[in-house]
Amino acid sequence: MTSRVLIIGAGFAGLTAARELEALGAEVEIFEARDRVGGRAWTTELLGHTLELGATWVHWMQPFVWTEIVRYNQKLVASPEYEKAMWLGGGDVHAGSEEDLDATLQRPQAKIFEDSEEFFPFPHDPLYVLSESYDGDPDLAERFRQADEGSVLDALRNGDYSQEEIDVCDAYWSAGYNGYTATASPLMAKHWAALSDHRLSLLDEQTLKFKLAGGMRGLYDNIAADVRGPIHLSTPVAKIEHGDGARLTLADGRVVDGDAVICTVPIGALSGVEFSPALPEAMRSVVETGTNSTGFKIWIKIKGHHNFIATAPQPSPIAMTKAEYFLDDDTTILVGFGADHTAIDLTDTAQVQEVMRQWDPEITVVDSGGHDWSADQWSGQTWATIRSGQFINGWSTFLDTDSALYFAGADYAKGWNGVVVDGAIESGITTARRVHRETAAARTERSAS
């Protein structure tokens, strides 16, 4: 008998899960609230150039996305090597080379990454030291739990780190967590280090260096084309009923039944879906609290060709900005990140101009824009970075379900959890395989009875 699996969301997790399930013989139907596929990856035209409003950078050391890059014959291009770096630290504006900025970051980041090798002997099994399989240092589990509390910058507070060093790290992680460092779990930074061979240079390369030549749509459009079942766009799901099977009530009132449902809705938007029965308390707590992702991504066009990277700590609305494209009309397009999407209007060039002056008063902003993912009802966040306490009791609570309801997406991944496309594809594949195993077992049990 063929299982029928309903998938909510046509981002990378949903599309990958659908393709995987169809290869296993399942019948699949996808329901997407937006009018396009891709989810939080969105290649479009903005500021006179093809830009990524969401996910951008990929790398050959990210195993799941690299497989798709090879599968669909996509090519990489590199972001620029920066000729200049500017950073606010200790109340002053510093200028130098990119290497100078890296040198300022190196010592405090090493402290932030401390214990990453012990904590994550298997980076794609991030809670391994808490599992029954771990038989090492019995004190390590308690140290691991303690490392999920407090702030990512706490490690620098009682050492001999200068305010300049603390400020450059605040800027780095305000951009990286895309949220406030004061509420960011230290474990996520250590996990990123483990996924990057415990090297800051490799972490930077994996998350900010290489892009697809044709944009992320070169992947999500190709995966969508390989899905045989229907992909219903502009079709939000209002309610999920789950037990031995699954039933969806769409926003327009239609009802769809299946053997299982895979929900790829980001944590930030789960409050917009009714679950029956209600989600367990542990999951509801995460949904109500939200992730640490309260920030934004912005694209900025400035006059002239300026090849630089610039950083600033809180309370600067923009924590990091860097050159990405040099256009023929003698303009440069920068990409930027900040911790609080309410602190800036992405399209207000006067406001953006004022922020840019903190680094260089001669910079002239021509235009700016982006998509406010944190205010988007279908996402409620950018990438799902982790609050204090949520590395252990957050995303992982969605992995253990005891009904026909399953969760998939970057928010629920074990590897690049919450960030980069690699985690979404990983979660789509592993969840699809689990659904296939468990629905097959349920059919066998029903037949036997």
C-alpha cells in the first residue's frame, strides 16, 4: 500500500522531504503559504541586481547542500576579499586590513570556542555527550548544560579582554545569531566552531564566502521540478489534526487527509497553526518564547566602488556590513545584518545613511532594501538561532513525536541547526526516512491485526 504524506512548506526541507518520499514510493502533496517555493531562500531582483533576500552562502564542507550543488551542476562564486576593514571598538573607530580585524577577533573568539572539541566529538550529533552512548568524562555533561546558560559573550567578561575585543565579538555574534548577544546560548557558537574544525577562518568561509553563481533558486527550483506530486502555492494551513493519521484544514476551509504530515513551518510562525491535540508543553514553551532570531538582513547600494567590511556592537542597528557587488554604474552593493528588525526601516535610505556614517562620513547611500523575515507571518524570524537554555531544551524537543505529526526544517536540524540551507536539507532527508519507516511499520501492524 502507498502511504500518503502531507507536507507543509515548500522550502528546502519540504521539497527535499517530498523528493525523498516519492523515491521511496510514497504519494506526496505540498501546501505552501507563499506564492513561490524556496521558503527563507529567495533569489530576486533588488537594487538593480540579482540578490538573495534570505539564505546566501554555501560550502563544500556542508555535506547535504554540497550534494545538491553537485546533483544540479551549480557553480560557486566567491564574495570579495576586502581591501579595508573598519570596526567600532572601545568607543573608537578603527581602520585597517581584513587581517587586522581578524587578528582582533582571534583571541576572544578562541575563548568563546573553548571546549568545543570536548562538547561536540560528533558535530552532527550535537547532544551526544548527554546521550546514553557517551561513556567519557562524567563531569562533561554538567559542564555542557552550564554552557547552555548565560550569554555568548560571558566568557569574555572576567578575563583580560579589552573593550575593543568584546565589541568586535558583540558585532560578530549579533550578526551571526541575528539577534541580541545578551540572550544567545554560548553553545551555538561552540557548535558552529565544531562544524568548522574549531577554526574561526573556516567558520567565516563556510558562512560568508561562497555563493551560487545563479543564486539559491538554482537549487530550490531544480528540487521542486523533481517533485512529481502537487505543490499548492498560496495555500496556508490553519489546523493540523494528528493521531494515527493526519488531517489538514486549509485556510480556505478545505480538508485534506493523509497517513502523516511533515510540518516545516519555522518555530517563529508555529503559533499561527492550530494543533489538535495541542503540542506538548516543551514544544509550546519554545514557540511562546521564540528563538534568538529577532534581526534582519539588509542590502545597501552606495556611490562609488568601496571594498570593505565594517562592524559595530550594540546599540548600532547594523552590526556588520560588507561589500558584495561592484556595478557598472559606479555603485557598490553591500549586505548587512543586525540584531533587531524593529531598530531600522530596511527601505529608509536616510536612516541607513546615518548608520553608515559611523564608519565613514563620506559614504553616500543611494538605495536600500530587503525582506523583514522577522515580521513575516510565515516565518516570524530569520534563521532560528538559539536562546540561552534552548540548545538542550529547544529545537530538539520537536524531534520526538508520538503521532503522525513530524517536524523538519533548518530550525530542527542536528548539523547546521537553524542556519544555512545544509540543515534544512539534512532535516528533510532524515525526517522523510523516519516517516517512511514508521508509516510502513504502522501499515504492517494494521494488516497483522
